[in-house]
Amino acid sequence: MCATVHEMISLSVNGSLVETAADPDTALLYVLRNDLGLKGSRFGCGDGLCGACAVLIDGVPTPSCDVPVSAIGERNVVTIEGLGDETRPHPLQRAVIHCQAAQCGYCLTGVVVHGAALLEDNRRPSRDEIRAALDGVLCRCGAHQRIIRAVEEAAEAMRAIG
């Protein structure tokens, strides 16, 4: 049996144009992890319900396990790696570390991606708004209060820098 040859698919990921020869029906998560080496988004449930694989697509938190790569088109994808890095972390990444807002860390990508999207639109979120923004992220550890505090701390930092 011959292997199927696919046309290259172009994507904008973390501000760079990249190409993949993945099958068009391949989940974006697998392209990010396997083809592009971006391991921050994790496989959790595979049904788009847990938040572990969250990325921003045009600024909207989206489960990457549930989106075929062909559906991305010209939209912009930002992964946890694209929000910040060790030298210039996103204020929420910095706050998560400062507040020790993680235990196992498996849900942390979803927390940061969903929280960053909230803070992009609302620099003064209430605790209820933070909880609502993070509602799509399943977490079973005991860091919930520290996670909320980290989002509040990041909001304060983002207000201070404008």
C-alpha cells in the first residue's frame, strides 16, 4: 500500500508562518506537539473538555485536540510557548510561579491560556469572572485558590504596565 501524500498546510503559530504535511484531519494538538515540537499543550481527554490542550486561536481559548489542522486556515494560533518564555514570561506565567499555583501542572497550560485570554480583555476581573474564565479547565489538585490569586496578581501587574 502506498503512503498518502498531502499538500503542505500553512499555519501561523506563535507569530511565525510554519508548514506541515500532516493529514488535513489531524488534530491541531498533534501537529503542534509532533510536527512543530511545541510540547506545552497536553493531551488530556481528547474530546475538548478538559483544557489541557488549550491554545489561543485568534485570541480565543480553544481545545487543540478537537480542531483539525485544516480548519485553522489563516487564523493565528498562540500556544503556551508563544505567550512568554523564561526570559520574558507572560505576567500570568510569572504570577503562577510566584504564587506557587501549581501542583502536578498538567492543567497549567489551560489555566494560563484561559487566564491570559481573560486578562487581555479585562484587566480588572472579579473572582467570579476569573472562575468563569477557568471553568473549562479541569483540575483535581488543591491549588484553586492560588490559581485565582495568580490571575489577580497578573491583572495587577498588567494594569501597572499599561
